[in-house]
Amino acid sequence: MIDFSTTFKGKKVLITGGLGFIGSNLAHRLLDLDAEILLLDALIPGQGGNLFNVSDIKDRVRVNISNVCDLNSLSHLVSGQDYIFDLAGSANHQDSIGDPFADLEINCRSHLTLLEACRRVNPDARIVFTSNRNQYGRLTQTPVNEQHPRLPVEPNGIHNITAEYYYLLYNYIHGLRTTSLRLTNTYGPRHLMQHHKQGVASWFIRLVSDNREVYIFGDGKQIRDLNYVDDVLDAMLLTAATEDTVGEVYNLGGSPICLADLVRKLIEMTGTGGYKLVPYPDQLKITEIGNYVADYSKIKNQLGWEPKISLHDGLRRTIAFYERYKQHYW
């Protein structure tokens, strides 16, 4: 078993998207491991960056607010870093359709810029990139393994595929030590809660907590695969600390549940809220992929990773966090 306290103690770590949901949780975890943390975030409105996410550790981390697509500034920031976790990006379907050029900038060009910066000034850095399930699009089978055809239904998926290929290519051509993780629906504390575009579980938690009615499109039987953020952090640290994962791609997965059952569970846990089944809006039909369940046997067999936090416990922790800090997220 890898001793993270030995691996990351005293190491310099750059986290892009560091003021966002996963990035800020990763910062807290790495500080517990005595790493030196630099957080980079553009604080693009509506994308999840939130200074409150690091308010309790602000004196123990460095924060840089800048554009990840600026090669000159990024070259300075990546210099000397031992580990780089590239978490910058967006996973929204509709925004990528409405403004594909902005999505290209956020989800493709930014990652190519980081790779070029590393190639030029820090080719020895260990780099972990996080992509998402939008790569797969409509499914031909479930559970979905890494070899499943990728048939994205919106620009975001195409840009994620391209960005991931850049990471694999820079490993192959330039020897950069890169790994890609394809995340599923990740939830937990410090998530963006102001709108519904970046996480169905988080949005449902907000609505139920506010004693509002949740509108579920279709019959509510569509399945989503949920990962509590702490389990995702475990996977990120494991892959970063293991050289055998260089040049590889891994699915993550967790607790599959249909949306109607998820909402009923939240209502039961909070004692508030309700739900109603409604027809799909026309603009959302085209991007609905149906059921999604990940096959994460590759990372389980190679690294021993599997989710440890049950859905009930993860939801309980998440609800408790927002009950305490709602004013900073609503």
C-alpha cells in the first residue's frame, strides 16, 4: 500500500482549477500530507471557482488568479512543480453547444497550453488530468469500460477527447509523465450550487434542502453513477504516486442509482422537498445519453482502487456541509 505521507511530504504541487470543487478538496487533502500547494484558477463566473473553498487554509496555500491559456505565465507557474493536477475545465452540455469556442478554450486549449509549458520548462513533472464521461456520449453497452466507442453528443465531449489525446501524445512524443482519469458524476462538499449545469446530484441536494420540488425529466429511471469526492481524490493520489500508470487512462465509478430513487433518498434524509416527473425539454433530448454505469475494473485490478464511501454516507456528509455553509454557495 502506498504511503501518501511519504510520497507527497514536502513536494511542490500545482492544482489548476484549484479554487473549484475537486481542486479545493484536493488541496485540503494534500496539506494534510504536508505538500506545498499552488492553486491556479481563472475564477470564470459560473464555473465553480469559489474563494470560500479555501478560506480555512488561505494562509497555508498560494493562490494565483490567471488565465490557464497564457503560456508565458503558465510556464512560470509550472516551473519547479513535482506534481501537477490539471482539473481546470467545464463539463456542461448546453453551454458547449451554445458557445463551442468558449468550451474549446476552457476544455482543450488550456490543457495543450499546460502541456507545452511543461515540455518547455518542467518535463519531469508528474501530471494527472481529469476528463469526464461526456467522452462516451450515447452508449452501446453498460457498464462502460475504457475501450467503449466514444460518440459524444455535444462539443464538450469532443474537446475532452481531444485534450486527453494531447496528454497521451505528449507522453508518447515528449516523454511527459501523464495519466488521465475519466470521472463520472462526482459530488460532495465545495461543489458549485448556484445552477444545475455542473452536477445533477448537487443540484438535487440544493432543491430538496430548500424544500423545493425537483423536476425529473422523463420517467426518472435513467441511471447515473455517483462518486463521492474523497474516493476520487484517492484515485488521483494513487495514480500520481504510481509510475506504472504513466500513459494510461482509467475510468472511475461508484454508486449507480436512478434519478428518481436518488431524489426519494434525499427527501427521506432531509424530510423536505418533493419531486415531479416532467417531459424532456426539446433542447435536452439531443444530449440525453440514457443510463451510465462505469466499469472501473482496470484501476481496481492495477491499483486496488474502489470507492469506499457509501452513497448514503456521502450524501449525509454533503448535506451536513451545506447546512452549515449554505450562505457561501447558494
